Amino acid sequence: MYGAKTITSLRYVTRLNLVWATSGLLWRPVSAARWYNGQGKGHAHVITSLDPKNLRNTNIIDISNHRASISSLRALDDDARPLDKCTDIFSVMALRYCPPRKFPASTRGVLYLHAPSKKALVPGASVRFRLVEHLENPTGFSSGRDLLSSDGKPWGIPLDRILRMPCYFTLRDVLVRDGLVTLATVFKYRLAQFSFGPRVNVLPSILDPFFMDFSCHKLFLQIVDKDKVVPFSFNRATDTPFSGTGIVQFELMWCGKKNPSVRLGLRVLEILTPPNPGDLAQVEGAFLKTTETQAWAKRYLDTTLPPHLIDELKRTHRFDEGTCP
């Protein structure tokens, strides 16, 4: 097993695990995962679940004042025995508090899946750290609070990163065992042929919804198109004060009064967090707006997306030329 002095960065861990990503292993029928503290002490905790309803005191871990907790997650069978002793090297993951600093004092609690969307599992979902003292009664989890990053937002590992990065595959396998993630979803995010970085926004299909912070002015996506990747950038030039978060997806629109043309828009499927007081709000079910009255639209589609992806959007959303948002 590798300790904190051997594995020094998440980037190194990712490269180390690319071998497993190409080995053809899709999912292991794990019963639990054993967590080894990464401070060289070898102290183990068994992670039996990431479902808040099934968490117990034995799932509580303590990473207080750790600069980085680099841990080995070993998959276990129903009798709490390792499935394969050789897979330890492929199950090493690093928990980091960004910017690089120690985790706060009293960082004691449980890892769990936070999935806020009712319409799509992966967008906006993450494995968070819930600060709790005990889980002896039904209110133990709800009475706790999420660990916050230095920017005031909840700390977490995005679910799409867990599904596509081999260093998190044991967490992924526990999510499948819990019934929180389907094998179909695992297969969709099995993108071993591409070398995506951990912070890249990956869209397995042009039809998939994705998470969006409505206050952002720029968003970069990597859209998977069979054996290649199509880069896409969203830019909002105006300073109109939008805020809140939600789930959006690509759709086509017929736009323009003088010279109408087909353009690419973003449909707001779901509002996850409301806007700040005084800010403008996006409207659920409508196209994403850049001003109070104008929808965001991407023109010149022939230079933005391959023709077959545009055709796929037309077929899927029953695009009707001549209708404006």
C-alpha cells in the first residue's frame, strides 16, 4: 500500500490509475470499501454505504487538520474480505482542501452522495462530507452540516469525476451497490480513451443535461462525439446580475427578426438554488437569458458543432423552424 509520502498529488494518482481504466473492468460487485487513513498510520474504517439513509457510526472518519488525506479504498466482499489484493494501487484517492491548506479542525463525519436534481442524476451531484458527531439516531445525519470550502461553498467531489476517474472507482462501485447509480450511467461515463483532467466539464452526449451556475460569464465543455471530443465555450458578455444554479440542456431555436436563422440555445430544465435577493432569475422551462428580455443564442452553428450533432438535436427535441423563444 502507498502512503502519503509516495503519492504526492492527485495528478500523479490519475496517471497511475490509467492502466485500470483501459483494462476492461466496468464494475466490481463490492459490498463495502475499507478506508485507510493516509497519514501513514494505516488506521482503517469500513465504508459500507454512501446513502444517507444507511450510514452508521462505523462510517465516521476524522481528517481534522490534515493537509491532504491520501487514502486507499479497498473493495470488500460480503464477508469484509478484499476482492483483489492487487487492486489497492488502483484505488488510491486524495481528498484535498482547496486552496492547499489543512482541513479545518473538527472535520469529523461521513462521506455521502448529495444529488439535488429531480430530473438528472449526475449534473450537480457530488460526494460531500457531512460533519456529524454520531449517527446513533435517525436525526443524527440531518442535524449535521456539510463541510464548506474556503469560498463558502460546500466541499465535494463531483459525481461525474467519480464516474470517469479511476482513482475514485471504488467509491463509484459502492454507489452502484447502494442503488444510487445504475450500470447504464457507469457505462456512459466510461471514457477511458480520453485523457480528461479532473476539473474538465465533460458531457458524454450533446443531449445530456448539465449543471450551470447562472452567474458565470464563461463555461467550457468537452462534448464526447464517438471517438473524438468537440470543445464548446459559453460566453455571456453582459453584466446583467443573474445568480442561482440549475440544470440546462442544449436545444435549437429559430431566432432573429431581420435575418432569422437556426441558433443554439440552452433550455433551463430545473432551478436548484434561487437567485440572490435583487438579482434576476432564470425561468424554469424557458431558454437561458443573458438579459431580462433576451435569450442566449449561439449563431454560426456550422463552425460550432458538427452537422450530425445539429441533426441529432433537431430529431430529439422536435425542432420547429419558425418558432422564436
